[in-house]
Amino acid sequence: MKKGLVFFLALAMVLSFSAAALATNGYQLIGIGQLQKSMGGAVTAAPRDAMTAITNPAGMSRIGSRADFSMEAFMPVRSVDFTGGGLTGGEKTEGGTDMYGIPAIGWTAPTSREGLYFGGGMYGTSGLGVDYGEVTSLAGANLDGMLAGFGMNCNGAACNDVKFDGHSAIMFWKMAPTLAWNINEQASVGFSLNLDYQSVAITQKFLQVPFWDNPASPTTAIQQDIIFDLGRGTSQFGYGFTLGGLYDINPMVTIGAMYSSKQSFSEAEFRVGSGDIAGYNGAVGLPGTYKLDLEYPPQLAIGVAIRPIENLLVAVDFKQIYWSETHDKVAFSGPAGSFNPSFNPTGSSTSTELNFGWEDQTVYALGVVYTVNSDLDISAGYNQGEAPIDEADVFNNLVFPAIVETHYTLGADYKLGSHWGVGLTYMKAKSEEITGTGDVPAGMQAATPYTADSGVNISLEEDSYGMQLSYRF
């Protein structure tokens, strides 16, 4: 009865997982659960708990019968800063909740067939979010001075301040029923069916943007709004799969590999009101249902685990996340006549593209576990992955600051008797910032006084503390 109650409470916490600003490797966590995170995510060849259903399902046949529940307090600090040069001269703001809870639960047990294990779980794996208040992105006085140099003004009057308002919330978790098989004493394979859930909400507004009255031969600037308001969060279910393998070269060295397919989702549907989608790529502000085709990228990981001495484990991972397949250009569509084709270079009267510009990401991870005694392990990890966006992508990712690259982790795992165990982990993601250079879309440069360089600075840093409870049957 008590075990059933614990499972029910853990399940409820996973299902209530709120959208979080989890911009680590892109917006994917470096590790699922605290034992993985304490090793910097270098776990492809070194499974330690039931969270391996996500990172290498073959590991489910090597960890014994167990259940694991992890909860993490994740604390990001992110900002957008319009105080730089060029056409900025605005304000800086930090935004969003400063603490999020990230749960994960998994289990595994042998089947009646020798060497075959079944398990799975539900895991919060990814997310991203900001919540910026409305700030000045370009002071009206600055705009007056710039236009005066052309002998112009804002339609015969002093210019108003240009304002920015932004919000995003993307949540992603997986349920992963898994089969793993020890083929022989050296080799194991595993398959995980990924049943996914995703929620998306995006709002980005630039108010009082100065547009030329005639881009070919302007005489004045007319201030208008650019509004992209998908603020009502959606829910989509998706699917994919994960394959994994482990092979013991000798008692000291194990190699592992994992491939996760693209996670396919139905289109996210948003009901928007009049004027909620206006000015972006010729959007005319029609109300109705708009659709966003956002999926999750495939990835590949290869790892090596070495035990140079009995009480020391060293693991190294190489991972490739193919963000460009799903987050470079994202299809977006609306009702008939919702876009003016003359101002929509990447679409038609019913559709366009959101040019996020994300590139594939290479991640390197190193993890070390030292067994102090039969009850206590201590661990440390390092994770490095170049951000999927750079200076040329800032303007299109003001509410998606997925730019942290370097992570350091420390952890400890202590056995509480013959069945229970507890793990504690701390992670620090080093502060990163990027200033927009060559990032203003060409269409906006032609239609407004904006030049190629936005000069906008985005930043992100992260800390997290986590605890994991384990039960060995």
C-alpha cells in the first residue's frame, strides 16, 4: 500500500511538471535525474539508474531491479538588454519565475525470460521559458535624432518609444516503456518506445515600430505594431523511439551507443483574436486558428566507461543533437488571407516560416564516480556544448535564450540500508551572453530604419539542486 502511494504521488508530480526555463544543451537537460546529472550527463556507457531508459535503454538490463524518483529545483537567471548601441538606447529586463521543479520517475525489473528486463518511466527532459515585462527597446528621442539625419520624422510628429514585450513557455516530457536484453555476458541491447507530451506558448511584441511610408523612396516613418501572440499554451502528444547498446570490451572498459529518433507531434493549434498575429511577415491580424509545426530533434550519443581501479569509474560521452532538423525554420500557418504575400517572402497568403536559425549541437561530457565505501559514492561532471544559436540569431530568439554552454556538477549517492538510497546533486551552468550582430531580418531592414545589427544582448545562467530517492528490490 505504501509503495503504491509513493508511486501515485510521484506520478502526479510528473504530470504536473510546469514549463521551465531549461536551456542547457539547447533546451534539453544535460542528464535525467540526479545520478545522471552528477556525472555531467556522461552516462551512455555507464548506466546507474532507471533514468537510462531515456539515455541508453540497454542499460535497463544492467542496473538490477529498482525504482528511482528525482526532484530538482532549477534556478535560471535570464535577461534581454536593449541598452546597447545602434538603434537601441532602451532598457534591460530580467524575467520569469526564478525556480522550477523538475521531476522524473523510472523503474525496471526482470521478466520471466532470462536476461530480459522491462521498465520505463516518465521524465521531464526539456523545457524553456522567459517572462519579460514590457520595456523600451528604442527611446523615442533616439529615433527622433536618427530620423532627423535623413530629414524625416515620425509622420509629422515626435516619435514614441518603441516597446518590447516577450514571453515563452515550452514543456517537453517523455513516457518510455522499455525492453532491454542481455544477449550474453558482454553485450546488451535495448528499445524504448517514446510517448511524448509537449506544450507551447510564445508571445513577442514590438510596439510602435517605425515603418517607412514607401520603402523604395521613403519620406517619413509611420509607427505600427508587430505582434506575435500565441500566449494560450497548447497540448500535443507525440511519439518516437530510442535504441541503445552496451558492450564490455573487458572488465575495465565498456562502450555504449544510443540513437533517439525525431519526436513527431501533431501541429500545435492556437485560437487567437483580432490583431494578435499582425505585422510579422505580412500578417494582417485576422482572428482564427493558427498552427505551429514544432517537433523535437533526433540525436546520437556514443560513450566509453573505464574502471582503471575497482572503486573509480570514468565516463566520457560524445553527443550530437540535430536541432537544425526541427528548430531552424518552423512552419506556421493561419486562416485564409491571414498573410499579405507581398510582405511574406517565405510563404503564402495562409502560411509563413519562423526563422529560429538553430544549428546542430555537439556535446562533450565527462563524469567521474569514486566509491568511498560500500555505502557512499561521490561524483563530479563536466558538460560542454556550443549553443545552437549565435550572434546572427539573437533577434529571432529574444524569448529563446538557449545559450549556456559550460556545466559543472557535483554529487553524492548514499545507501540507506539494503534497499533505499538517496542522491544529492548541484549543477552550475556558467553565465553566457550574446549580442546581436547581423541578426535583423533583411525584410525588416528594408521596411524600417533598423540596420543589420540589432545590438540587443541576451544572457542566461543556471543553478540547480536536486535529490533522488532509489529503491532496490
